[in-house]
Amino acid sequence: MKKTKKTKEEANAATYWILREDQLECLTSTVRMDIVDHLVGNGPMSIKELAASLGRQPSSIYYHMDMLVNAELVVEAGTQLANRRTEAVYAAKAPRMRIQKALSNSQNNDVINRMAGVISRQAHRDFAQGLEHPARELDGPDRNLGFFRLINRPSPESLREINGYIERIAEILWEERDMSQPLIAFSWTLAPLDEKLASED
């Protein structure tokens, strides 16, 4: 079955922009950010299913799930029957969750900076897990493990091209859900840098 690409309007309608201070603060936890990411990547899940996906005990999830539900980042999406017991199923607020617009408010700088630290620490954990994963691919078009850092001086035209590629990668990851494939994590940072004077070394 051929998948149709979403229009920009459809993509915007499926995107939830995280702007509220309480929501941003809620995501300064690696566990809560990981819960949201797994719900976006897997679709609706029960606490038990989510705990298995995260490699955690269910008892370690409830507190964080309550916080995410109270912050309206996660919603109860119904129930399911498991071993003759009814259990709640949870979903991310929307298929796409983004924080980019929150950067435009300088009052968010502190909490956004802490969120970036959380993402960076989680990216390190993701990479360490990927190094030992039996499905890792290191080369070729199916590569799913790697890292990269480069400092340069792109022109405005090149920077626009770079940002276009980043947006396209995000679109691909949001649109795809092949449950026969292993989960992958994709993280990136882009930042202007101050240059030290030679006398400061």
C-alpha cells in the first residue's frame, strides 16, 4: 500500500506545539521525555507495555505518567483487556510534539536549556544502547548507528538548505511506523558559537 505524503496544512494540524511553562518544566525529566517519545513512536500503549518498551518496571512509570497527564502532554486513549483485567491505554497529545516555538520566548531560556541537557544525556544513553544492539547497522544505506559533530561557517543559503534537510528528516520519522523494525532515536543540536581570542587559551 503506497503511503501518501501529508500536506503542510495536514502536518500542522497533527502538530502540538509545547508552549506552556508547566509543560516545558514537565519535560525536564529524561523519563517523562522518554515516555512521550515512545508514545509518539509506538502509538497508544498501556503502562505495562510502555514499561517493557522503556526497560523499566511499571511501578516506576505511574508517577511520571500522572505528571504528563496533568500537564496535558499525554491523554488516556481508552482501555484494553489484558489477562482478564482492564487497563488504561495512553497516547501522546498529538502525533507530532514540538518545542521549537517555545524558543522565541526568552523567559523560557532556563527551562529550554535544561531540556536540551536532558536530550543530550538521553542521546548519550541511546547511543550506548545502540552500540550493543543486535540490529545495529554501521554502514551503508541502512545505517542506524552513528554520531557527528562539525563546526563550520555556512552561508545563509546553505543554512536554509541544512534546516530543510532537518525538517525533512523529522517528517520521515513522524510519518513512518514500521512495527517490524527496531526503534531508533535521532537527536540534533544547532547553535551559533562564540569564538575565543587567541589570548584566552
